[in-house]
Amino acid sequence: MVLLIVVLLLALILGGAGFAVHVLWWVALVVLVLWLLGFVLRSPAGSGGRSRWYRW
């Protein structure tokens, strides 16, 4: 009986972790698309004449 509870609890934990990892993959994909859009649609360089691909 205890073994069954441990197995079910382990399955619940791993299933929750799998769902969280799946959500994190979607978040990473959205961030990647936004970063690529920022890279492609960047504003032209100001008076310096150099265009940077990063914002910091």
C-alpha cells in the first residue's frame, strides 16, 4: 500500500514537472520571437553611426 502511494506521488511530481517544463519551453519560444523581432526591426543608429543588436 505504501509503495502504491509512493509511486502515485512520484508520478504526480514528475507529471507536474513535465507540465512546468512544457510551459517554460513556450515562454522561451515567445522570448526568442520577441528578441528576433527586436533584432530585425531595430531603429537606425543615431549620430554615432553604429547600430547595436543589443539594448544595454
